Amino acid sequence: MGDSNANTTSYHRFKALERIGHCVVVHDPFLFCKKYLISFLGGRFHYRTGYHFLQSRIIQFLKFINFLDVDVIWINGGELFGKNALQYIRNLNIPTILYNNDDPTGGRDGMRFHSLLSSLPYFDLCVVMRQLNIAEFESRGAKNVIRLTMSYDEVAHKCYENFNDIPQKYISDVCFVGTWMKNEGRDIFLKALIDKGINISIWGDRWEKSPHFKTLKKYYKGPSIGGKDYVAAIQGAKICIGMLSKGNRDTHTTRSFEIPYIGGLLCAERTSEHLEMFKDKEEAFFWDNADECISICKYLLSNLHTVEQVKLAGHKKILELKVGNEDICKKILKELSLITHA
């Protein structure tokens, strides 16, 4: 079981566990606490107080669950689970995994993970996405911490077999799929591309909050997309821009894997991890700033044969890396088995 948080990524991971042969029962504490979180003020209050005032409700949530015949408890995200909740789970004597692809110790989200951080000593295995999270988790009492990369999903991100089946509205020169974030500079970056004549399609939430939305509006195609629409937007673009969250201390994101798996050309910020994963200018293209990204886009849009070559090479590399949800789940369960049978 796990904390799905009504999150598409979590859903994909649990479906991957089923595909590799496990029976998965999902219980969502956010749904159980919905009446306390559904209002704008209630949601902000509990977020900003680290869900401290929901902990008795989380214990009630756990008491409603039948843990008979449960072999592993998998908590995805985990922001609602504080110390008392994990102590309750600990008394069940069922191995418990925390999988979190955010940055709970990074500080970007204020108090959001305050309850979770107090519970780290009670997990049998914590899975993090950043090397620096390992020491930070251990300093808070976590006993077994491993770092894995983010992942794509083998089924949800499968490309269209026939390119002509992609709806015309998702065909573009350059696309960016992502949320506007305050102080991240994504709007400034995309405006720089637009000012230099790059025809970009933007999908995502909150872009109307950008002070540059007057310029971006013409290129804004709508709110966040998922499922086959997301696949269509990535596959239908000649170039896919990948951006990091500085506040989340990203050096790669799920887009780093989803884009090449779907068959898109990844054009992302140059980081040490990106360069370890992909050969620059052969399997993906990387940039240090907007000017370099503009030059790359202009070059690629004038050399479509190179675009197709890089798309194919990037897809081949992503399969070699074995970073699909099924592979990641297998690695996690293997690590848990080593711990529990040590």
C-alpha cells in the first residue's frame, strides 16, 4: 500500500509494481483528510504547518486499513506521515518503504515535510533522488537510504505507433510542458526564446501569474496535460525543452527520461548528471543559458535530419539506462530484501 496523493506519477509506479507481479492495494490519506484540505485556506494552513494538526486523523486512517497479508508498506511522498504514524506502522512489523522524488530536506517548500522528517528513523528503507539527500536523511536518523534516479513509465509514456495519429494541435517546433514557478525564471527564459523568433508551444499551470504572460499568451496552449495528450505534445515536437527546479536542487527531472523514451529530443540544462546519462549533441542537447538554447534550437530546426538521429539515439540510450518504473521498483524491492534478510 502507499500514499498515492492522487498523483499521476504515484499511480504509474503502483501500476508498475502490478506489472512485475505484485498485488497492490492503494490507500490515499489525502482523500481520507479531504474535508480538511479541500478549501484554499485549509489546504494552505496544513501545508504551512507541516500537517502537524492532521496527525490524529492519519492515525485514524491507518486504523481503518486491514494490514492482514500485507508484505510491504510503500509510502509515496509521505508528507502526511509523522512520527506517531510511523511508530504505529512500526508496531505492525511490516517492512516500510519511503519513496520521495521531491527534496524534503532542501527547504524550498517551507514546512511541508516537517511531519515526515520527524518520522525518518522509523522507515526500513528511504529512497531519494539526490546524492546530497542521503547525508541529510541520515543526519535525521534514517537508517537505510539509497539514491536512485527518477523514471519514466513503460506503459503510460509509450509513444504513438503512427506519428500521423498525433492530433495536429500537439505538433510544434519547440515545446515546454511544465508549471510556472515563482522566482525560477522559466518565464524569462521562454520569453528570451520567443524574442529571438523561436516558435514555442507552452503547456502547464499558473502561467497567467507570470509578469511576462502578455508576451507568452500567444504561445500558451493550455493547462497541464497528461496521458496520451502529454505523449502527443512530446512526440509531436521537434525539440522538447527540459528545465530544472533550482529550489528543488534538481540536476535531472522525470522529463529527462520521459522525453527520450517517448521519442522526443531532449534539450535541457547542462548538468553533471545529464552529461553522465547522455552524450551531448548525439543523444540529447544541453545548454548553460538562454542564448545557447536559442542557438541550439535554430541549428536543429534547420537540420531536421539531425533531429531524427538524436531522437533515435536518445531513445536507445534511455532503454540502456534501465530507468523505467518497472526497473526502479525491482531495484527498490531487491534493496529492501537485502535489508530485511540481513
